[in-house]
Amino acid sequence: MDITNEEINRVPQVLGNKSFKKVTEIISKPAETKAPKWWFIGLIGSMSLAALLFSLIGYLIWDGVGVWGLNNPVGWGFAIVNFVFWVGIGHAGTLISAILFLFRQKWRTSINRFAEAMTIFAVICAGIFPGIHVGRIWLAYYLFPIPNSMAMWPNFKSALLWDVFAVSTYFTVSLLFWYVGLIPDLATFRDRARTKIKKIAYGIFALGWNGSNRHWLNYEKAYMILAAIATPLVLSVHSIVSFDFATSNLPGWHTTIFPPYFVAGAVFSGFAMVLTLLIIARKIFGLEDLVTIRHLENMNKFILATGTMVGYAYAMEFFMAWYSANQYEAFAFINRAFGPYAWAYWIMVSCNVISPQFFWFKKLRTNIPIMFVISIFVNIGMWFERFVITVTSLHRDFLPSSWDYYIPTWVDIMTFVGSFGLFFTLFLLFLKYLPIISISEVKGVMDIADPHHYDEHKEEKS
Amino acid sequence: MTFHGYLCEVDNPKDLVELSKKVRDSGYIKFDTYSPFPIHGIDKAMGIPASVLPWLSLTGCIIGLTCALTMQIWMNGIDYKIPLSGKPYISLPAFIPVTFELTILFTAFFTVFGMFGLNKLPTWYRPIFNNASIKRATCSGFFLSISTLDNNFDESKTRLFLEKNGAKNIERILD
């Protein structure tokens, strides 16, 4: 399919003149047919990795943080890197569901459910790492303002405590937003259910929704308000995550560019992850007419824009290191690019700055194998970005006698791999049991959903 | 068997809007329409006033803001003072992130549960679910129901009125 610029405004959201019933059938199909073999294989694989994650967490709690590769100057390793990586991935989901909703970008309807699900599962993975890295896990309740016999309260001036509130609020609001969006579709599944169990299970969560327009009125208002509050929320969450670094007095971390730079990076990595997952799901479930090449192209444009912002931030950090005339700052950045971790730095630059630049070309932007490869590169690059920020800033302390080289242990690496297992377990269950595209929203943006579509002059034309 | 009202069907969103206007203009108040997605302009056609939900959200917003500030000022400024980097015990700029997050959190709770409250969700059983055709309202059907509780309702006249105005598959809602 080739779309020219003149035509782009008139490209229908759903291709192939589909009826409402057909749309319901396409989206319900994965949940109503027997799961394919790859699904079982994938689920078993992911569940074993998730089991690995939980056993390694058990090992960590049993043995202590010594099982990780942390050393004296590098007291913050994979746990924070993985946390920021996973939280960042979540951000694209909220951006697609909330910000694009407020901007009336109707193309978002076919990908928002998918992206929101990804947000929730990514934030679950993210939440694990700060939870387990506290060392003495039985004291994790210190994170929350819970009245206790020591008459102590948490320190609300600490960026780490801000993070607790930011991430838990983000998870809760994302979950509410996702669930509110799911209610009408769960009702669709309930009404199509053929077995008693499905009818009851979907029925409970559909809350007795029956498509009443008196309900839709309040529902749409609720959805809009949620989008309006989720928008500043998503910007605040990664800003607060960046405060974990930026409020400390460490060269390489203590920079004012961090909040916008982190938010851009988060959206960048999240879009790459949505793209990776969507390209596969679209192919497997035959959703090509609902998730069109134009949707993918739009996402690539986001990747190009945010990737370029991230590249700009990398350059600006170097400029500020020089312009500030602060020798510690200058050393931190020169060491980042040419020091012992130069390999990580250049992986990051080639994946994050160079690879999205291919999307300037329409041919490459609409080529599915190429965008798949680039999305993988971006996922890798963004993980390395967090690794570079955390580790390179720490491993060269102010005292050269403390300098050390951080090497993750097998526990570090396998815990990270295991978190992918948890993510994909949840994701595969979602693909099988829930509507992966928002049924009611897709119908709402179809031409036949508009009452004016049936007006006289339209009929004459067709 | 209680008789709750009539349920009828039309072909498309436009017909539903047109029929709602006629039902509204004939003085019916206790009626409802059902569609697989919200239809643009149907609230006006049915004569439903704007949702009061934003006021509930605002209430949540103010409660969240107040709770967050009170909690932090009391915990860190009064009950358990932490001397930290020369900042005052009650340091409002440092309290902004948590205040912001809790404001959003409370607003979200009030919005979602406020919407549930206004829509009386969850209500797992409604008499209308006894009519098998309503299952299509979540897929491709467009329906309208008029309740027996409406003052203008009359078993034969209402049915005649619906038939005259192009409603199809008129059914009785029973339980």
C-alpha cells in the first residue's frame, strides 16, 4: 500500500470496508479459538524464565546482595539499570493512550490497548527491582509512611521516596485507565462467550455493562479525565526517576537536562518495545487491516523524533561538561566515551542515535523487517544508556584509590533475563484471554460509526 | 413475571439518534439507548444533561492535595523532624513531587469509582439481560428501551408509537 501526502488525511482507520460485526470477530478470534502451538511453547519458555527470576530473588534474599556484582564505588548496578529500563518502556503506553487521545489522534485506537498492557507489565517488572535491592527485604515497609513502634516517618525530601510514590501512582493509574478501557470489550466477550466459565469470568469483570448511552456519557467523561491526568503523570514519573540521579552531587548525574532527557528516552524505548511486540502480534493474529502500515509508520516517526532528542541530549551533556569548566564533570564525560566502559557508550550511541536516523526515509520507515531490526537495536541501546549513566558515573570515584571495574555476576544477568520471562508470561496471557485491540474504540472511529455518514449526500456519492 | 418495558432495534447509529429525538419529543424521560460505542450527539438527542463526573474528580483532586500536604508537613515538619542539608523542616518545594503524585492518585480513584457510582456499576443482573437480542448491543446492534416506570408509558400506545417510528424487533422486557 502506498500513501501519498495528499491522501494521508483521508486514509480510513480500518481498511477493507468492514462491518461492526466483522471487527468484533477479528479481535475476538484469538480468545475464542484454540491457542496455537507457538503460544504454548512461548508460555512455557516465559514461565520458566519467570520461575528463574523468582528463584534468583529467593537466592538474593537468602544470601544477601553479595550475590550481585556490586563493589565499593559501584553500589548501584543492574537493579537500578533494569528498574529505569522497565519503567521507561511503560511510558510509551501512557503516551499512546493518554497524550495521543487528548490530541485526537484517532490512529491510536488500534494500538492503545496493546501499549497500555505493555505499560502495566513493564511497570510490574520495574517494581520488582527497587523492591529487592533494599538489602534487608523485611524492612521494605520503611518505604511507605506506615505508623510504627519506632515513631519514625520516611524522609519526604528524598528523591528515592518520591520515586516510591511516583511509580506506585503510575502503576495504579495505568491499571485503572486500562481497566476502564477494557470494560465495554469485556462485555463484548461476555456476550459472545459460549462456555459457562467464560461467561462468568468475563461477566464479573464486565460489571454488567450493557452499552447504555447513559453510561457511555459518564464513561467517556471518565476516560477523558483519566487521559488528562495521566498526561502530566507520565511526564512526572520519569522526571522523578531522573531525580534519583540528578539530585545527587555526582558528576555525570547532577545535570538539569535529566528530566526532559529521561522522558524523551522513555518514550523512545517504549515505542521501540511496542513496535517489536506489535509487528509480531499483527502478523500472527492477522490484524493487518486494523493495525495498518500507517500506524507503524507513525510510530517510527515518534522513534525518529525522540531518538533525535536523545541524541541531542547526549551532545548537550558533553557541551555542558566543557562549558561548565568543571574538571570533574569534564572527566566524567571523557571517561564515559573513551574510558574502560567506552564499549558500552558506543553501543548506546550507535543503537540510539544512529539507528533511528534511517527512519528519515519513507522506504525504510514503511519496511517491516527493517523497522523490526531497528526497534530491537533501540531496545538494546536504551538498556545500555541506563547502564552507561549509572555505572560510568560511579566507577571512577573522587578518590582514584577507590576506582574499580563493575562486572555483573551470573545472578545479575539471569535476574534481568528472568524479568523478560515475567513480562512475556503476562503478555502471552493477555494476548490469549483479553481483547488485544480496543473493540469499542476502533468501532467509534470507523466511518460507519458517524451518524452523518448516513446523510443523504453521502449516499448519493457512494 | 414483571413487565419492565419495551426493547426495540434500529439499523444504524443515525436511526438511533433520530428515534431518540422522537422519543424525547414525545415526552418520555425513562428510556435508554444501547450501542457498541458512544454515538456522537446522542446525549443531546436523548436530552440527558452533561455528566457531573468532573465535579467528583475535582473533589478527589482537592482531597488528594490536602492529604498529601498535611501528611508531609505533619510527618516531617512536626512529628519526626529530619534535619537535612540545611533545608527547613517544612520544605514545600521538596514536598511537591509526592503532593503531585497523590493529587493525581486521588483524582483517578474519584474519577473511576465516581463513574462506577453514577452508572451503578457493578450491577450484574438487569432485567434487560433476559432479552437475548441485547447481546448484540456490545457487537453491532443499536437498541432503544422505554421503561414502564415512565409516566407516559402505556402498554399498547407506546408499542404503537415505536412501530410507527421505524423501530424493529419490538420485544417485552420481562423478569
